[in-house]
Amino acid sequence: MTQSNHGEVPRWLSRGETAQPFVLTICANEALDDALKQLDGVLGDLKIDAQQTRSARIVDVTITCKPARAWSLLQSLRERLVHVDAYIQPRSELGKKLLICDMDMTIVAAETLDEVAKILGLGEQIASITTRAMHGEIDFNTALRERIAMLAGQPVQVFHDVAQSLSLNPGAEQLLAAAKAAGVHTVLISGGFPQVAEPVARMLGFDEVHCSQLELDGEILTGGLLDPIVNADHKCRVLQQRAQALGFALRDCCAIGDGANDLPMLSAAGLGIAYHAKPVLRAATSCHIDATDLESAIYFMGLDHAGN
């Protein structure tokens, strides 16, 4: 497994001190007037080379400067704009060829195993373990095995039922449509199970799906799991293996996730986006979506909206 140790500092920051074009992408929930005013206040002697309004609430601003200045500019802007998502990156980094997304709380607006537990009257016991695992407080494999063991003897149909009731996170459909229009190869990856992940992947048009497998006795859960478990290391390996098989460099890949078990995958990708993330993941990544929705990832990736 390859994992960067850059913390929240982007990989491009250590690639030299030569001035180059950077693209600052600002995504807001409302009009951009205040964001652009705040940007003007932190630019100092920097000049804007180009400005492209991508939608009523999203703008790309191109500035030529050294990497350290670009990162400093982003930090200053983020301090002023707490209700806006912004990211800056070299123009040469824009345009991704592979997109890999976590499922629970990233593409769908739920922890699906917690939803299963609620139906079975085990909500509090299982949700507490999920929360600790997603915050990186306990080992993912141990947490998953413990939760599934509690479901022994239950019908697998409950997972199918949950799949029918899930809501997508805002912007998920737009993100996948834009990726498809741009020819981006898309992968849905989850520590969850095919009874849920496969219908979600079909609904959105993901090219492939990778997930853990429940052990079954007919249509009944045994309380066990089949190997391999799709944990943090496995997610990272899938990214690396699929990129290599498709002939893409890791810098051509974007990974999106929300929990601690997504960190290696986000760190390995050229662009790792922490989506409304748990503190441990947000603190270790440089690109965040905190205020807006998944549609912002379209523009952080350097893609066009499918409707444009």
C-alpha cells in the first residue's frame, strides 16, 4: 500500500519553486459576490490571469505564482470563507481519468449497516461501533466482524430492503453524469455488501463495484464474512490495481470518502476529496467538501458539468 505522509499539505507543494498557473476553484451555496470580494482582499500583488464562471455558484480563477504562495492563498481564503468550499491546484493537475468513491455517507446518505440494525432492533448497539470505526478509534475489520456477528440468524432480505430505501447524497447523480460524459472510469467501493452496493452502482452507472461479502446459509446470515474484507488497505490496493490495469497514473485519479478507512485511498490518489468527513480524515487531507455537495467534486476534478 502506498500512503502519503503529507498530512493536509498537497503533494504538489513539494514539486519545486517554479511559478506556474494555478486554478483556484470556489464553490458556494449562494451567489459568489462575497467570495470574490474576499479573494480580492487576499490576492495582494497577485494578478488574475483568467476567470471562468462555471455556474451561478462556482468559479475558476487562474493565477500564476509559486506553489508555496498558492497554498498560502488558499489557507487565507479558507479562513475568511467558512461557508464556501475552495481548492487550488496546478492547472496541469486538472482532468482526471479514474474516479473511485466510498459508498456509505459519501454516495449514499446513510451508514447502511446501521440502517439494517435499526430494522432489526439493534440500532444503538451497532451504530456505536460504526461511529468508533469511522473515526478511526477501533480497527475496521474487528468492528465489521463484531457487527455482522450480531446479525446471525437474520434474513439477508433486510439488506435488500435497505437498498430500496436509501437516499443519495446531493450532487451524486450530477457527479456520475459528468464523469460519464468526460469518459472517466468510475469505481464504487465499500466495506458494505453487494445486496446494497450493486443496486447503488447500477442506479448511478458506476463502471464497477468492489465490496465485502456476507457469509450466507441459504438466505440466512451466518454472522460471518467472506474474505477479503474491503478495509482501508484493500480500498487503496483497488485504486492502485485498477489504475495500473487501465494505464492511468495515480495522479490521474480522484478518490472521495468520508471516514478514517478512506485515508490511504485518498492519500494515494492524485486528488483526494474528503466529503463532509470525520475529523481524522479531514485533518489529513488538503481538499475538502464541507459546505456544498458532491457536485463541487466535478469542478475540483477539472471536469465540465454534464449539462454544459
